[in-house]
Amino acid sequence: MPMPMVCTRRHPVTGALRAGAAVALSVAGAALLTLAGPAPAGASAGSLPLPQRMADTGGGRQLITAQAPSVGATTGTVEWWQRRNGRWHRAGSAPARFGANGLTEGATRVQGTSTTPTGLYDLPFAFGLAPAPPGTLTPYRRVTGDAWWCEDNASTSYNRWVRPRPPDCAAAESERLADHPVQYARAVVVGFNYHHLVRGRGAGIFLHVNGRGATAGCVSVPAGAMARILSWLRPAQQPHLAIGTTYGPTALTHY
């Protein structure tokens, strides 16, 4: 039976790494490392924590990285990091899943392509059918039968949680969140195309619990990891999610 995918409306596309991406990365790496600040004595670039090698981490003290080996990959790794005394320390990690058609640059993504948008994003709030895990401080909305995520480009509620669904938001173009009790047991909203809307770029991108396979554009992790992340997040520390690849133009170090 085909695996039901959630997060956005979709139609098939494919992605490919640009030729010479690994060479380009080696050239850009030195400049990006400079932006991250001087390396500790005796440390090589490869030994630095990933956030230390990134061009931007959002300015806070918490960061989640979602890294895939290439733009065509549907699996990778999510790690969460804490900044203490000027250094980034890994607080946890988990296997991750990405869009069925891999990843694509977030600034040019097209809605409905089943691709995960690369980039650096804030995390506005969380939601779920299950209760928030103990220690959760991120604003958390419980999913009920009348809670929807509007993905209708023509709606004034485009890319927003709505409860109930407004008349101008077509059900066929949106997600009734309770229809996905496994994936949306717990989830965090990713600030992709959220604060400055571009119609047609995409809606309903979340960090959520794994379903049966690849997603329709979200990042997903095992249920236990999702609970740990929610308990760990602290809004006062300005957490962000960075999505990208290991190499190439969409490498995490570019964001």
C-alpha cells in the first residue's frame, strides 16, 4: 500500500546536485569558517561542531540541524545543539526523513513538489494530538477535529493554522491535522514561507513524527526524538532549524 504523505500538496519532481559542487564548497568553506569565528587552538575545520562552521545560526543559543547527504536524498540526520560559553555542544541526534523528491533551495521552492526547503528558519509554535511532553515551553496547540492547516493559495489564511476552517480555504487544498494521528502526534511549525508569504512557494512545513516513509516536504524524526526535542526547546534562547545538505550550493554551512 502506498504511504500517505503529509505536509503539502504535491506532484513529482526530481533534484540533482550541480556539477562541481564539492569543488565550490572547498572554496567557500574558508570564507564561511571565517564568519563563524576563529577556531580554537589546535582545531581543524573538520573537527569544529557543525554550527561553528555555518554562516548563520539565527543568533540564538539553540539550533536544530537537519542534514541530508545530497539534494536527492530522502534520509539524513537531525541534530540539536546548545551554545554555552561561546561554543556549540551537541545535545542529541536522530535519523531524519525528508521529502519524497529530496531537498531544494527554499527561496525558489514550488508548492506541491514533495521537496524539503533548505534554509534557516525559526520555530513559531508546536502542536499535536498528543499532550505536550513534560518540560515543553514552546507554545503548544492541541489538535482537535476542526483544526486545519490552510494550504489554499487563494485563501487569506494561506499557510496558517485555522480552527475551524474558514469558507475561503478549500478543504481539498488543505490538511485536516487530525487525519494524520501518527505524524502529527507532535510537531513543530517551521517558519518557511510563514512571515513573508509568497503564494505558490509552499505551506505546511513541519518537523514532525515519522510516518511510514518519506514526507511531502517536511522533516520527520522518530516519536521519541520528537518528544525530546520539544522538552529541550526554549523559546527564550531563539531556537532555529537549519535544513541543508552535506555539500554543494544547499550545504548547511551556506546558511
